[in-house]
Amino acid sequence: MALYELAVFDPSDPVLDPIWRQGMFVIPFMTRLGITNSWGGWSITGGTVTNPGIWSYVIIKWVRSTYFFLFISNLSNGFGWE
């Protein structure tokens, strides 16, 4: 879901077309964590970014997916859930 939202998100006008009007559900939660930049060169505030750093929207998506794969899916096997 995060990759889809990042693909269709338009950060050009945060006043008249904010993220909640674009039907975003995951990006606002990532923004509450303090993530504001993307590797695509845009910021949630509408500006451009030259160096987004390591923590960006894409990294948070991959960290979450890796966490789910490593811990949650293996945890279910330990309790006998099928």
C-alpha cells in the first residue's frame, strides 16, 4: 500500500490538494513518525529535497516489510498457527 501511495502522490500543492484528499492512508502515519522526505526528491511540505537521508518513505516501507517477514510470519509458525 505504501508503494502505491508513493507512486500516485502529488506533492505539488499541499494546500488545495492535501494528502487526505488524495485518499492516502499510510503516508500520514509515516509522516507522524517524522518522515518528511522521499528518495524521489520531494518533501511532504511541497519543496524539493537534494539529500533525503537514510530515513525516507521507501526505507520505512522496506523496514516494515522486513520486520513482518522476519518476525511476524515466523512467530505464527512457533505457536502452531496455520
